[in-house]
Amino acid sequence: MTYEIHKLTYSDGRAYRYHISDAAGHLCYVAEHASMLRSSRTRLVEFFDPDQNPVGRLQPPDVPPWCRPTHYEVFVGAEVQEPRAAIQERWRLVDILLLRMPRYELQLGKHLYAARGSRYGAHFFEIFRPRSEKDLDKERTDIADTEEPEAQGESHELAEIKVGEIRRPTAGPSYVIETDAAPLRQAPLVLAALAILIDMELFSRGT
């Protein structure tokens, strides 16, 4: 499943609206900051359907504007009180020292996903899910059978499997999100919320 995000910006590059569409170009959602003030990770982002009916929101924690929030909740529905998903921003010391983007952990129901910047530059961000213990046991057995030291040395990285990616095309939409993992592919609003969080982080860096 593929979704596209077109970002509408002021002259300084600050986003004031996002259009989220499917691969066929049909508009799914419009996302806007609840305040006309400068966009910030501490301010609510509201989602609307093509007829401008409210359908969800990206809710930051209730912290002062000068504090950096790291936990967000995604509500799907106009009047719902329970979040559909939660997004946690994770920083490591090496990320801060090397000016890297943070890692994002996405809890969608009982399913956990992680998004992090691509190590090799092929994609902007990659989305992973943890492997089950059954998968891990099989993977460890396969590596042991190879008898290749370099493969065994990489076994600590087998705890995740790639299920999607976020790209920044040089032309066209601002972001393209692709995933075939259920239920993630059926949650375009949640995926859009993740991409919007990443975009706000990029804007804060002037990237």
C-alpha cells in the first residue's frame, strides 16, 4: 500500500497544511496545525476528511512550548477519547552527537513498529517490526549453519524485519510511504502522523 503526502508551506518552508492521498491520487485526509502560530511539536495537529469534517488528531503531551515532547498519541475519529496509536521519539547519545534524526517507536494496538533513518541512504526512513521468538530461533539456527564469522557477528541485528519505508522524492509529493504490513497499511492516518512528526523535526533543523 502506498500513500503520498503533499506539504503546503509558507515562503520560509514552514508547513501549514498536509494533503494525504492514496497511490491513485485520491485525497484521504487534510492535516493542519490547530494554531496559526509557528508550527511546533507541542501543538495539536488536526486531521479532516476531504469535506473538512474532523476525523482525528495528533496529540502532543501537555508540556510548555519550550519543552521538547517525546510521546504523542494518535486519535482516529472525531469524538474518540482513547488513542488509536502512540508514537514515542527515542534519542540516543550517538544521534545527538552526530546530528542524526531520532528513532520513532509506533504502538498500533498490540503491534509494535520502529522507524529509523536509512543507514545507507537508499531511503529516507525505514519501518521495522520486531521478530517473534520463533523467527529469531530460526534465524539464529540459519546463521550458525553458515559458519561465516561475519554473519554470526551481525546476529544482534536480527531482532527486526523491514515492513515499509518513507521516501522523499526529488519531484512530486513531499513524502511517499509504502508498507504491505497489516494492520499498518490500513492505518493511513497513523502513518501520516508519523511522517508529519518527522517533517516537523526536519523543519526545526532547517533541513
